[in-house]
Amino acid sequence: MLQIQVLKNNTEQVKQLLQVKNFTQLHLVDEVIALDDDRKKTQTQLDELLATVNQASKEIGKLMAAGQKQQAEEAKTQVANAKLQIEPLKASLTELEQSIESILFQIPNTPTPEVPTGKTPEENVEVRAGGVKPTLAADAVPHWDLAKKYNLIDFELGNKVTGSGFPFYIGKGAKLQRSLIQYFLDFNTQAGYLEYLPPFMVNTASAFGTGQLPDKEGQMYHMPADDFYMIPTAEVPVTNVYRDVLLKEAELPKKMTAYSPCFRREAGSYGKDVRGLNRLHQFEKVEIIQIVKPSESNTVLLEMVEHVEKLIQSLELPYRILRLCGGDMGFASAITYDFEVYSAAQQKWLEVSSVSNFESYQANRMKCRYKDADGKNHLVHTLNGSSLALPRIMATLLENNQHTDGITLPKVLQSYFGAEQI
RNA sequence: GGUGAGAUGGAUGAGUGGCUGAAAUCAGCAGUUUGCUAAACUGCCGUACGGGUCAAACUGUACCGAGGGUUCGAAUCCCUCUCUCACCGCCA
């Protein structure tokens, strides 16, 4: 969530920026500022009363010790009177704090100045593109047909055992998946990211920390017996490693990478976009995450974009990088770059990575701070990105590299896969 | 699943009703000493929200796993919950 101080000090600027994100409930900003002023007044009053009670309690102790029982009793009635005022003040303070928090939860992160205005994905801005779109033979087929032809993935079997969107990868399909994970993790750790293999379920505190709750509750699988959520991305467990942590400046930046399956209910999405590997309820992904000083997050974002770009280039896939417009960005993000690869048989761009700077929005929720050289505490900035999401990479690799007699793998994968082609 | 023990500041760990926001030790920071390093010595060293200030100093309140309760007063007593550890059972 945004810091109330920022809302207060830059009210008009914040409102303007929020409009870039198509956030229209600007009255919430004024409301929360007014509530916070109330909160301060209430707290000052309450603190003063509590101070008199504390003072009186000490007096009573002394009076009792001195044997002056009657005066002690008088002081006690004074305390009792003060307490009558304290109770309602406490109640309204709690109420104010809750209202403030619930409003702050409803206000999305402000976009950075580079973020283009716009409402739909069509208004995203292409930053650059690379690679060459292959020319396929006339009989080229989409990946779901290739998956069947070479016995790589069985969608129907997944339907039977679990439900749609939970495919089985089999034989060379499973091995290719495993090779990709291994390659991605190696690529990331070589760039200085520390590998984590996180829990695949998280508790509610963690889901709040990274912002999945309360706004995206319906997107996650929930295990009511234990009140756990299946993770929709490794970002959730890995970023929460530093929830409620006060770091030393010298410890930053923290660079982490993690493989995990991702579980998404994808409620309300049907139709043509969900065919094959394009949209699944369970898929695999390797994520990169950084926790950095605020002054460095802009540079680090670009560094992460370049990192992902190199990874895609090494797979020899045609790609483009988009800077998302305000309307297409996530709630907690300040700026997001999407990576898409061109799936030649489907003749479609497929999103395979999304790299975002959350600035202090997640950090404020998670209370992740660092102590600077002067001993002052500041919120960190958090960033994350996919490096990479597996299914659409696999779909594109299969489609773009198909020949009549097989599917050639890019060089970097051959040693991992143990063969040059499928 | 059963039984028992526990949860205190960055860490270890004292503290059973007022003198405790919290001993001591370690770690950390600053300085003195020192040919360098090490050692020794001195000082500082929790967080949040307020007041105050240009900024400090200073100052109020809250916080000893979480939430309630008893009391003039709670880290300390009572209740509930969560988590951790140990042993047993089960098990990849």
C-alpha cells in the first residue's frame, strides 16, 4: 500500500498519477487523509489520558507504601474516571486505524512517469523487438497437435485425473520441461541470484504481504482445512522471506530466484485463448526477485529486463518487449514490462514474462525496511519478473522449430535435454 | 494423532506485580591505544505512532508470540488462540 505521508505531501500529484492507472475513486485519497488527521488527534488525546493514569498509578504505589490508604483510594477513583474516557477513545482509534488501512488497500500503486496512459492491451507501447519470425512449412501445426504427434503432453489425461488446465507432461515432454527449468535456474544463479525452492502453499499473512489478498482472493486455490493458499507465483513465498524484516544497508541488494509450480483458478476465462498450453490452472515458472535500495530500483529494473531479454535471445525465439499502459498494469506495480514471444503456428504473441518494479508498495505492506548509515529506517523497493514462464515457451519452441521429421532444440538446451531434437 | 516443554531486543539469555523498555554476554557502530592486523579500553546501540525542532536535543504513548481478562498498576497472574521444540505413533 502507499504511505499515508506520500498521499499527504503530494496529494494532487498522486491523484494525477492514479488517473493514468484508470483509478477513478480519487475521493478515497481525501478521505484517508482526513481520517488520518482524526487518528492523530484521537491518539494525542488518548496518550494524554494514559499518561495521567500512569502518573497516578505511580503515586498510588508510593501512597500505599507510605500507608496513606485514604489518599490512595481517592487517587484510584480518579483513575477510574479517566478510564471511562479512555475506553471510547481506544475504540474509535482502532476503528480509525482499520478504516485507514482498508482504504489504503483499495488505492493502487502510482505509476512512474514513463508509464503510458491507456486502458487496453492495445495501448501498450513496444519498447523493442528481436529475433526472427520463422517461416513455417504449409503443413505446420500448433503445439497441441505436435504434443500429440510426439507424445509430449496429454491434456485429456489431465482432464480425467484432475480437470481441464492440468496437463500431464510425458516422456520427452516431461524431460524438456525439466531441462528448461534447469537451464533457467542456472542462467539466473550465474547472474548472482540465490536459488530458493519455496513452499507451494502460503498462509494468509503472506498472501496479504505481496498483495494477493484481499483483491485477488478468487484467483487463488484455498485450502480451508488449514487456511493455506496454493501459490499463484513463487513471488509470494519468496518475497515474504523478508516480511517484517529490518535489513542492514550492506545486505542489499537481495537477489533471489525460485522455481515453482503456479496455481491459478483463472475464474471467468474461457474460449480460444485457453487452448493447449496457452492458459493453465497449473503451470511452472522460474521467477527472479530483487530487494533493493529505493535509489537503485530504476536501474535494477532495466537490468532485470536485459537479463530476461538475454535469456529469451539464447532460446532463439522472436520476441518483443512492451511497456504496459496504466490500464493493463497490476494493482501493486509502479511500472511493468511484458515480454512476448511469437508463436509461429498460432500466429500470435504470447506473454512469457512480466517484469515489474513495485517500489515501496509491497514493502510498506510487508514492513520490509533497511537501516541506513545514519541509523534511519526506510522502506525497501521490491522488483520481480518471470525468468521465465514455461508453458508458452514450450509451445513456441515446439511450433517455431518444427520440421516434417522432428523438432530441433536451440543450442543452449541441447546439453540439458541430452539430444539435439525431438 | 498422543504427551511434555517453551515463545523476551540482531543473537544467546536473565527477569514471578510498581525501582524493567527491559540485566548480562555476544554481534554491530563510533572513538582511544596500536607499525598493520589482532587484542585491550571507553562510549553508543529496539520498533511504531504522536508532540517538538530547519534538523537535532528533548518529550508522550504503545509494544516482551497474538487476542482477551484481573489490578490503581502486568513481561510477570488468569483464559483463549497461534507457532516452535522434544519424545512416542504414523509416514515420502
